[in-house]
Amino acid sequence: MCGIVGYVGKQDAVPLLIDGLKRLEYRGYDSAGIAIATPGRVAIQKSVGRLSALEVRLAEHPVQGRPGIGHTRWATHGAPTETNAHPHTDDSGTLAVVHNGIIENYQELRTALEAKGHHFKSQTDTEVIPHLIAQELKDGAPSLEEALRRSLRKARGAYA
């Protein structure tokens, strides 16, 4: 089963996310990742295997910032690889998403987004979500919240 952790507050998000993901390890997973808002960009670190591999990566390439999201993944669409690990982003890298569940119509959505010029990196169903949100913003959604709402109306499946 997958796990999601998020943090919004004044502290550095990384240690809090790692602690939260450790509390979810009992659920089982094959990869893990975090996305952190840093000045001017969203920093993403992912790894395959145990959470300790992500901790090693973060020690080698430290990231600090807030807010942040974290995820442990159990592969459903796409093999357990670093590319398929969550979080996933849109083409700009400014929208990062983690997701539990299945987007049943992801291939249909992906095809439509590719026809509009979106480029996908993974084989996951999750990656369509940040691309949908970005497209809704481009199409005139007045806010990120409304773009998310419109995007999720297009997705079919069971997800969180």
C-alpha cells in the first residue's frame, strides 16, 4: 500500500516528511520520494527500495524548504523505478503531485494531453494529474484550487 505525508508550517519539511514516511513503512512499498518548495523551484528527490536509500540520497544532495509532500509507492502502473516513483510533476516542474489509487482512464487523458504538447517521463497513471492541472491553468482556471477541481472531474477511478 502507498503512503502520503504532507507538511505545511515554519520548520524545514524534510525531516518531518522522512519521519512521517518511516511511520508508514509497515504498509510496504517499493520506492519513495519527496517534493519540497524551495526558493524559485520545487526540489524532488526519489529512490527505489527502502526509505534508507532516500535518506542516503538526501544526505548526498541536501534539500531544505517548506512546504513539502512525501510518498511511498507500491507499483501498479509502471515498474518500480526512480522515474516512476512519486512525486510527479508537470512539464514546468512547478506542480508536484503524489497519489494513492488508480486513475482508470489515465491512458485516454495522457493521449489527449500529449496531443496538446505535454511530455511524460514515467509510465504511471499519477503523472497525468499535474499535467491536467497545468492544462486547466493554461485554459483559464482562475486558481490552482479550481484547476485541481476541474482536473479531478476528468479522472475516473479510486484515488486520494
